[in-house]
Amino acid sequence: MNRRIVILGAGGQARELAWYLRDLGDVCPGFVVSDLSKLGENDSRDRVVGDETWIETHIAEIDGLALGIGTPQARLRVAERLRSRHPRIPWPSIVHPSVVLDRETTKIGQGVMLGAGAILTAHIVLEEMCMVNFGATLGHEAVIGRGTVINPGANVSGGVRIGEGCLVGTGAKILQYVSVGDKATVGAGAVVTKNVEPGVTVVGVPARPR
């Protein structure tokens, strides 16, 4: 039976995730948001089935939850809240069929999302709730921390360690064996050649603190 996966969020990331689920043969009953009054003009209002209380009344119809949210801290916050309320609902990993990875050596945590065309090599660790967007590449022994978001087209070289709740911008490059601390941000197009301290934002080529 196809999995029934409810998507949390209603913006562009949620729409991309719904596409991934279709390609996997899964079913998305709809989008759930934390606050219906805060739906924006770019949100998919027609696909929103309710706020988080909807989950409680439809729990028998749900096989899993997935994060259609592109902001690291919001991903972690929503996941923690709903896991505490509904500890028995699974958080499956969502891996688009076009992803290239070494399944034998890659470790994938709960709630991980790997987008279309992403390429991962060998011995990679993806901690729970992290997201690797479409077209991104990860090299050998890379570690992507809990809730971290790697945006489209970013390149993470071998041996890189990225902490919890980080954001790596579109097209950024992180050179081999560099570490990025918890909650740091790497700007779009930046080239990171040195370690990034926790909570720091780096931009430019080579990347420097902003």
C-alpha cells in the first residue's frame, strides 16, 4: 500500500516535496500548517487541510509526516513539537528516485529529504531532519547535521562536517575537510575555505564573516 505522508508547510518547499512523493508512488493527503491565519499569498491554500490539530483528528489516516519547510530552525522547531505530541507517527526519509548515492555506506536519519538530482558519494552521514535540495552534491565522509538545509546546487566536498541547524546557500562551495559550526549560515555562491564558527554568517569568495 502506498504511504500516506502529510506535509508540514505550504510554500514552495512543500510543493517540491509533494512532487517527490508522487514520483515515489506515495500519497499526500494535504498540507498542514501551524497557523492558518499566517498563510501567505505564495502558499498553496487549496492544498492546506488544516492546522496541526488536523493531525489529531485524522491520525488513523496518516502513515508519516514530512517537513516541507526550508528554514533550518523552523524545521527543528516543528519536528520537535509534533514528535512530542505524536510520538508514534513515523518520519520517513524522502529520497527522490533520481538521487545518486551509495546506499550501502550512507547513513540516513529520520525525516531526511534528498531532492531530485542530488549526488552523494560514499560514507556520508545525514542526521535527522536535514535536507539536501535538488542538484546539490556531497562528497565522501561528509556529515550533515540535524535540521541543516543544503540549498540547490551547493557543493559540499569530502570530509566536511556541518553542524546542527545550518543553512548552506544556493550554489555555495565548501572545500574539503572544513567544519561549519552549529546554526551557521553560508551565503549563496560563497566559497568556504576555512572553518566557520557556530552562529556566524559567511559570504563571498573566499567566504568571510559578514
